[in-house]
Amino acid sequence: MIAEEYTEIYLDSSLPAKSTYLKRGYVAIEAHKIVAENGEVDGQTVFHYHQKGNTIWAEYFGGEIKQGFLIGTADNNGNLAFTYQYLNESNQLRLGKCNSTPVFLEDDKMEIHEEWQWLNGDKSKGTSVIVEV
């Protein structure tokens, strides 16, 4: 239906969806990669968040992450505090904690600004920004 009215469209998609679009004849014009110095989550990692009351949880996978889970709480301002665990492609179990602050953008999308720390391994800290697509 889009092709009936338009000769061009622009899509913002995740990296896992890219091959689907390319197989359908779309052309990639731009890509962004997120690099984390001491983290393993990247642009191929997909999160599925859920919330019931002030309880939040998510499943995630993709890139270096075989399977991951997080659970935590949201305060009255929407700030999140949670712990997470995942199994990476090297079969290492990683554990961590995170405090996140949602930021609502002008286009009604959301970014989540995170401060996290490993609870195993080197126990290093880091920051991340998760962008809604």
C-alpha cells in the first residue's frame, strides 16, 4: 500500500530486523552501533519489558547475550532499580545491578539512562542509554 503512494520510505529498525527488510528489497542507508567498554549488551540485544504496579521485569537476548532476565521496582517518579543476570555466548553467567532514569523525548519516544555495576567478575561500573525504537 505504501508503494502505491510513495517512492521512498525511511524505517528505523533494530539490527535483528535488518536482514528481513533487506530480503524484501529495502536498502540500508545508515547504521549505528553501540559500543560498551565493559558491557556485552549491544545494538543486537532486544529487551522485552513488562510492568505490573511498581514491579518491572524483562527478558532479553541477542548479540553476545544468549538469554537474560531482570527484575526490579519503579518509584513514583518512574526511576527503576533492578538486578539482572544473563548467560552470554561463551556460557558465562553474568550478574549485575542497575539504576535507571527514563527521559521522554520530543517525538514521544523514551530513552533510559542507566548506571550499572557488575556483581561478579571485575565488579566494574558503567553507563548506558537505551533508546526506544
